[in-house]
Amino acid sequence: MATLIHTLQHILESKDPLLANETRRILLKEALQARLLDHLYNHPVYRRLNFYGGTCGGRVGGGFR
């Protein structure tokens, strides 16, 4: 958990400190989504799950929602 918190803190520290809170929240949500999808797709059991929708397409295929 500490690694996750440090990663999220680093993401925020690397951005403009004057960003709106909404923008900062979006950046953190995107980082969490990427980490979760990476875990699911690389786990031997969960990799068999199928996802439909924008999050998967946006992350894997570079598409838009």
C-alpha cells in the first residue's frame, strides 16, 4: 500500500501544483485504473475475464470512450 501511495504522490508532484482539484482527481483515477487493469490482465486467474467499454479500450487500444 505504501508503494501505491508513493506512486500517486509522485504523479501529483510531477504535475503543475496549480491544477484544479478535479483535474488532480482525474489523474489519480487514471493511474488507479491502469494499475488495476495491469494486475487483472497479468494475473493467471483474472486474465480470463473479458471487459467491455471505454476503460479497457482506452487503455489497451488507445481509443476514446
